[in-house]
Amino acid sequence: MYVIAKSTSKRLIKGSTYEVDKLFNSGTNQNRWMEGRIVLKEVKGWFRVTQFTDVNGNDVPRTDINNVMTTFISDSAKFEELKVGDILVCKTDNYKTIVNGGYYKIESLDTKTKQVQSWTGNNYTSSENKIKFVGVKRVMKYNSWNFRKMTTQELRDANLNELLNNEKLNVFDKPISRKLDYSENPDLDLIKSLAMSILDPNRHKLSIIDWACEKHDRKLGIQNKDFERLLELPLKDLLELIETNK
């Protein structure tokens, strides 16, 4: 399904056509915050359906696409369903020492509870779930939206690959020095860092590259020497690299 943007914003261009990835517009979704929302392919974020029309200029249809609500919810790994030895897949790039899309084995699980007094004076029990992965030094607060369990197909493929090719699943089992070494497209990550540094008005007296290393993408572990090859490329080649890898 395709929709057309009704106005221009930071991520949309008026009159442009976008392919729908997820749609919650049937009026029957249990999660109210999801109702009337739309997710587009190749455009990050959630949007309101009122920001779009269908390709004929009509309102976005009152329907859900591909039963996405069930998929969206089941994609998250609830803490209560986990056990030591389970392998989870990271779904976010927000961690400094954990790779987005990486496989991690659970080493320990723990829930700590404490009595807390609210501003009204009432006491209630607060729980905090903690998780420790093999190869990751620190114990972290568990966020179910940041991890998912391996799908049945992924488990089947991993078992077959080990049986037929004697190749075990590439599970992280030791600390990593920096995430840039595990990036699917390190050149593009470096260019994005440079672009943000160029546009940052708070660069102080640092050079563009120094500020990119200091301020932007610290989680990737970027160093000055990482830019040496890119600095030798003509602008035309840089632009082509961006276009072919976006």
C-alpha cells in the first residue's frame, strides 16, 4: 500500500509517495497510542494517518496492515519469559558495547524490589529487572523493547548450519573494543558523523573531525585515523558512496 504526504516536515516531502510498512487504523487496536498511526518503509519514526492520503487523494483506509499489531508486540522479549542460556537479538543502537542485530546469551537474570512512597504518601512496591549477558561486563537494566528472542526460522537455520557446515551461531561471548568494527557500513557511519559535526554550531575550537570523534557517535568508538581514506576521496566519489549505501 502507498500513501501521499499532505505537507512537508523534517522527514516528509509534500506530494511524495511512500510505501506503508505498518498501519494501525482499524479502530479496534487495544493499544490506544498505536491507533491512527502509520510506519513507512525507509523513513524512520511513527506518523499520524492524518498526515497522508491514499494515492487517490482520499483518507487513509480504516484498516490494519499485515496484522502488524500482533507482530509488533510479539517481537519484544518479556522479562518473565526469559531464562538463563536463552539467546536474544539486540534491536537498538543505543548501547555502547552491544551491537545492533548481534546475538547475546543470557548469563544471569535478577529482579530487585523495594518499597517506594509516592508523592501522595502511599507505599507501593517497585520492581527493577536486571540482565547480564555473556561477554558483556556490566549488569544492565532490562528493556523488553530493545531485545527479541530468535524466531523459529532463525533457530532452525542456525541448527542446520551447524549440522551441515559445522558453523556455530556467531554469538558475542567477549567484550568488543568498539562498535565501528562491527558496523555493516562503516564508511557511511563515518560520513554521517562528519555531516553532523559540520552542522553542529557548538563545535567550539575543535576541527570537524575532532568534534565528530569527541561529540558524535562516541558509541561507535570513532578515531581520527578512521577518516584517512575518506579524506582522500573526491567529493563526487563521496556523494556516490552515500547514494549507493543509503
